[in-house]
Amino acid sequence: MSADWLSNVEPMVYKSRIKVPYTWSVGETGSRFFVEIRDNKRLFGKRCAGCDTVYVPPRKMCARCFRDTDDWVEVGPEGTLQTFTVVRYSHELQPMAAPFAYGIILLDRASTGLVHLIGDTDLTALRAGIRLAPVFREQRSGTILDIAYFKPVGSR
């Protein structure tokens, strides 16, 4: 068979999207983190005894010195906005309607930033260095979205 058959084939492109619902375990460390948010509206990280780094979200092992992180440390609830981006398009998989912002928030007493939504603010007023506080959902289910978003401190 010669390669001439390709000249008679019309390319076909089928565009689609597959949504696959799934369940996964966040393990012992992640479970405690989410249970504290769900049940007590409190945020915790884990401290490495070797280098004193406090990870939020908590990690089982230190990424810097490869030791187990043993100490649970309450952090926040407020923090400082390190950086952010504004999302200007809506998509069914986004947790909010556009425009909205995602930011990296360095919670008080934490060494690493937490990526989360920023809401209840004028997006043009966002600046690195502002203070943010979490807004918890009334009905919480044990996910990171139990924190609906972070808003600037002092916002109503």
C-alpha cells in the first residue's frame, strides 16, 4: 500500500471536554489541616525542627532538610498578600465568576504562602503587602474552599 491514501483523507478534529469526578485522600497531615478549618475555623501548619520552617498547607516532610515535620503550629488567621493575579474570564470550572483574584498569602507565623481566592475588594486596589483575613463559609465540608476567600483587613 502506498502513502497516497493520505492525500484522500480529510483531517478530523473533535473538540470536547471530559469531566471526571474523583475522590482522593489528602492523608493524615492534610486531613488534620482540613478538619481544623471545617470544625474550628482555625489554620495550622507544620514546623520542621531542623530548620524551623513552618509549612502552610502543612507537609509531612520538610522540603529543605528532608526531615519529618512533627510540630503543629497555629498560624494566621490573618496574613500578608505576597503576590496576586486577576482572572478576567469566566469558566465553569472557576470557583467564582470573573473578575476575581488569586493570591499567595503569607499567614502570620508561617514560612510558606497559601494560594487562595481574594474577594470582597476593589481589584484595582490590590497591592502586595496588604493584610488579608479569611472569610469562612457557614456550611463547611472539609475542603480548602471552606475558606470562601480572603479579604482585606478592615473590609466589611
